Amino acid sequence: MRSKAFLVLSLIFAAVPFSFAGSTAPVDCSHLLAWLAADASTYSLTTAVERRGSVLSLTPKVEAELQAAGATPELLTVLSRSQPKSSAHDVCPATLAEAAADSRHKQFDLAESIISGLLESDSHNSALHFALGYFNQQQGRWDTAFDEYSSSKESDPDFPEVHNRLALVFYEDDDGDDAIGEARTALSMDFNDAEAYRMLALGHYSNEQYEPAMNAFKEALSRDPANADLYYEMGLVARDQGSQDQAIQLFRKSLQLNPNIWQAHSSLGSLLGKEKHFEEGIAELNKAKTLAPNEPSIRENLASIYFAKGEYDTAIAEYHELFRMNPAWKHGHESLARAYMAKNEYTPAIAELKLAVEQNPNSAPEHRALGQLLLAADHQADAIRELRASVELDPDSAASHYFLGTGLLEVNQLAAALTEFREAVRLEPSAEHHYALAACLMNMGQDREALAEIQIASRLDPAKQLYHAREEELMRLMRAGNPQ
């Protein structure tokens, strides 16, 4: 009888050819230094040495150079056991050792300069392209990272870690399908590669396939139980599934293993704020801010909690600091506007919503929010312009039609307002929309049709006394105008 684990693996590898990595060139010190500079995992390096063998004689000098580059005791043990496939004494290039040291100190621009120079005379060196891909990745240049990782894969397709890195690039580009494809390729080479299961999970997460994502994360966790990143990413899946308590537990577990993951502090703080644990949430976000002081999303999350707490001035101060540090940040202007509105400060609120619209001109909700605020500030002409834009961008939004109808009614464009209210009722036949339609019909002298709409509103929301009062008032007016 087949085990459940076998069935899970069968599903994971459906339609993936099982072409396990063939033996390629044995590992030398240049390979190791470039891979270490690119922060390749100990697992991937020890596996490469075990499969390919090495030409490395682990002298005290070579061992010291590898340790300085980040080699772990486990890797050094595997190297010491490995019998060189050649009698040649391997030498560690000083320039590569320097690049690895720069990378460890996060001086990626210096490391990149060294590796780029080496590639000029060795353009097909897969390990050098792999390292250059990592340096670009760390500096946020994902397109260039993709090019370098792709070049590395072309020269050495049997190194599973390069497929994992490409999967990560695809994930960052919201390309879940290609991320899954690269992860499956890595797994076809090594069933026990925890990082490949992690990349598979991220691909499914990108596709909003939460159950397969969680299953793949669990496979990764069974092979790498102390990986804090896995708990953090599982927390994201649980959060997006609506399992808030589970997400909080997973974020906390991640931080127990590694308290320096600012993303976990930020996500935990944001979630605690939404659960109204304001002080805990603020404490977590302040930890995140200490670890990543220039990260704009942290300040946005902090501002959101202060707003939810009713501390509008503090929220406004956080938003101002956010936009001072990141003028092009495309989130938060609408939220800042809400904070101003809570203080009845319409002028700065309108200014913030205008910025939101400028940054996202194709966002129907932001045009609608600006239109609503302009209506409240009695700027009807500007409001109508924004609300028309909202309707054009999202013709199926009942709210946009309703507010546009309201603006048109206020400027006495009754026929146009009637069209908008009818469309709002068609899309969302709520009591409020029927009542607005009735008000428009009354202004047009169509009392019987108006009465029918008010009666519908009363039936839909019988607790609303206003509807009953208007119904009785209209019936009295109709009787007075048509005495028997």
C-alpha cells in the first residue's frame, strides 16, 4: 500500500521528467568561494561536493580562506572526507576570497565589481554568474539577477540551487507558474532539498493556492525545522487564508528562531493591530523599524494602528515621515486623508486624495473617495468629474453610480442623476439606493414612482424611521394634491 507521503510527492512531481543531475565538473575552491559569496546554503554545497567530488586539498590555509568566506563546519567536514578526483593542488583565488568577504559584509557593489571583472575573461563560468545574480538580487535589480541566474543555469543546469534562485525571481515578479516550474526542476534532482520545497510553496502562494502552498511548506519544514523564514512565510499563508490566530503563532515562532527578521515583526505587528491588540502591535512594529529604519511599509503599518486607536495626530506624523523619506511611495495617501477627515480637516484630506489619484490614475476607488470628499466639501463640479472617472473605470460599482447621482442631484441635473440612481439600484438594490432614487423622482415631480421606491426602502430596512416618515409625508402631500 502506497504511503500518504508517496502520494503527496506524486502530486508535486506530476508532469516533471525525472532527469537526476549528471556528474559535472568536480568542485574546486573557485566554485565554493563564488557559491559562498552568493549565500548558497550549506545543504546545496555539501550535496554538490558529495555528488561531484572535489579537487580541493583542505590545507589549513584553504580551510581558513573558506571559513572567512562563510563555510560552515559541516561543509568543511564533507570536504575533508571527499577524495579529490585529481592530484592537482587546488588554490583559492585571492580575488574571489575578497569578493566573498565583501558579500558577507553586505558590500554587494564591491563584490559585484570584482565578479564582473572576472567574468570578462571567463564569460561561461556558471558559479561567477550565480554570484553576480545574487549581488543584483540583494540590490533589488531583479531583472539583471534573472539574466545572471539564467546564464548560470545554461552553463550548469545540474546545480539545483540555481533553479531555486530563478524560482525566487519568478515569485518576486508574481509569476507563480514559472516559480513552480523551477522548483519542481530542482526537486526532480533532489527530493530532499528543503529550499526547493520552499520555492514550490512560494509559487503556489503567489497563485493564491493556499493549501498546496502550506503542504509544500510543511515538506520544507520537515527537512529544515529550524528555518525561521519558513515559519514567517507559512504565517503569510495562514493570514491570507483568514486564520489569524495561526498566523500570529507562526510569526512568533519565526521570531523565536530569528528575532532579526523585520518582515516578521512588521507582519505580526500589523496583524495584532487589526486584532485590536494595539500596544503589542506598536511594540512589534517599532522593533521592525529599528531593524529596517528605511522600510516604508513599517511606518504605514504603524500609522494604520495609531489611526485605529484614534490617535490621529500620531498617525498623521507617521505618514508625514513616511512620505518625507519616500516621496514616491504609492500607498497611504488615502489613509492619511482619512486621518485628516477624522479631525474634520477637509482641505489637507482633499490634497492627499489628489496625490493618491495622481499616483494611481486608473484606480476607481481612489477617484470615488476623492469625489465623495469633494461632495462633502461642496465642490460639486470637481466631485462630479472624479465620480465620472470612477464610473468609467469601474462601471459595475454601485457606490460610484450612487455618489455620482448624488452630485448630479445637488446641481439639479435631474435626468442624469436619475440614470445614475437607477443603475445603482440595478447593481445593488439596497434600501439606501432605492431611497436616493425616490428623492430624485420626487424632485422631478414623479410622486407615485417615488412612493413605490420609498416603500421598497422601508421593506428592506424596516428599522429606519426616516423611510417611514418620508413615506407618510409623501402620501399626505399626494392626498393634499388630489382631494377626493
